[in-house]
Amino acid sequence: MQIQDGDTFEHKGVTFTFQTERDDGHGEPWKESDGHGVVSGWDFRDAIRGEWVLARDRGYKRFYNWFETMAIAKRDGWGLHDDEIAKLAVKLKRTPTKRDIRKEAVRRDFNFLRGWCSDEWNYVGVTVSARGVEDQSLWGIESNAGDYLMEVARDLADEALHPLGAVKDEAMAMGD
């Protein structure tokens, strides 16, 4: 289920409102999380062998070093899910080699990071609120996370309801 800002959803009999807010405190994905390729700082030059231009801004460029990233992908065992390997096999018209799979994983990482650089996605904070419970939030979530945003919202709703359940359990234990 895709959820949008302002949407409501029912969780354990309570109606919650879902909101996101841009998380500008979260830095570049290649610095904030593991499993990404080698990215340069801003530089005023052309790409050299083994680099792809990741972003441009007024003559400056940020480069993705696919050559070094391929070495990291090999060392760390980057790969694809079985269904993605099957799609790659159709595209290649043959069974992909381990190198083919790493190349595709690196290409996908480059496109993911380029999406962040071009503001196609950003980091957000997810907040759920409901009458009678404390708002709950989680920050640093990718805005393009699709169904995962709903999963986060339900987990936050559980957290919001947890104190109510503890109070109810305590009252029942005391015979109230």
C-alpha cells in the first residue's frame, strides 16, 4: 500500500495520520551508509578513465569511480536477488557471470546515488500521530522506499500504542 502525506490508516483500532518531512540533517548516502561505491568530492575537471560523472553543478563535478567500486563489490560480494539475476539473464541472452552480476549491482548503485544527487529522492522523517497518543517519528528514511514507508508507519504506531497497552495491562493486573 502506497501512503502519502496526510493519509490516515487504521492500526489496532486507532486511526493514525502519516506525515513525512525532509531530513536535511542526513548527509550523502555514500557517507551515511555502507554498501556504496567510491564518490569524489566536488572537482573542476573532466572524468578520468574509470570514472562516471555522478553530478554537475556550475562546472564542478562529482565522480563515481566505477573501477574502484568494482574491486569493492568483488571483495564485499555485491550481488542481486534471484529475480534480478533472471532479468539480467534475459537482457544478456545468457547466464550472467559473477562479474556481470557485480557490474549490474555497481550500475544500480550509481543510479541510486545519482538519484539522490539530482534530488529524485531524499531522506525523510516519518511521523505518525493519533488522538490520545504521543507522536512517534523515525528519521533518515529514503523517500523512495515505497511500501517500506508503510511498514515504518505501522512500527511507529505500535510504539505509540505500547504505553497504552502497558497501562491497560497494569490496570488489569491490579484488578481495575
